[in-house]
Amino acid sequence: MELIAINETFEENADFASNPLYNEMIQTTMDFYKKVGFVPPWIGYLVKQNSEIVGGAGFKGAPKNDTVEIAYGTFDPYKQKGFGTAICKLLVDLSLKADPSVKITARTFSEKNFSTRILVKNNFSCIGTVYDPEDGEVWEWLYNANE
């Protein structure tokens, strides 16, 4: 499995941006860079397994206060097949390689679901409920490196 960087401009993403399946994700990610900046490796990615793009992943910006938030997802044909768990692990590994001292967090809706199971499988623990400006009350999760 491989992370493919979503770059800042349409031209840099031309290999994938012309595909309607990925175009919206790429455009949304490029728009997000205008808000939070483009600071590799703390960017968005397409996720490739063999010759297929199976999902997307990324960071909600560069670390702030030694903390970074991850986000990930799989396209419908690849849900519930272990890809989400593997994608989450790729983001954790990339975070730790880039900055071993960074705290890695994630947010989910306040209910048990596939995303919460993925986080538990990747050594995250729910540390409480927080208010997210986009999603309202959500659970916040923290990666436990020692588990």
C-alpha cells in the first residue's frame, strides 16, 4: 500500500485529478491547503493498493502544540476489507518517522462505528468528547505508542 501526495496545484495532480472518482477529493484537499498551508509530509494523500486507488488519507495541517490530527477513508468498493486499518497505520508510521515526539490524534462521531474500530486496532484510545467546528461534539482519540 502506498501514499500518493496530493500536491498544491491541479497541474501537479493531473495524473489523478482528471478521474472523476478522485477529482472532488483532490479539489477539496487543494482548497484545504489554502486554509492550513502545504507543509509536507503533513498533507493529503490518495492511497494506492497495487494498481487501484482505494481511498484517501491525510493530516488536518502541520502539528500544532506538538499534536497532529489524522483523517482517512476508503472508497465504497474497499470498505470493510481491512484497507481503513492499513491506511490509518500508514499515517501513524509517517507521523512517527517525520516527528517521533508528535502526539497523533483523530476524531470520530460520538458512537461506536467502523472508524472507532480502526482506531482501536491501531492503538488509539478515546480520551473524551470535544467540540469540532465542522462536526459538533465528537470523540477525540490519542495514539498510544507503547501498546
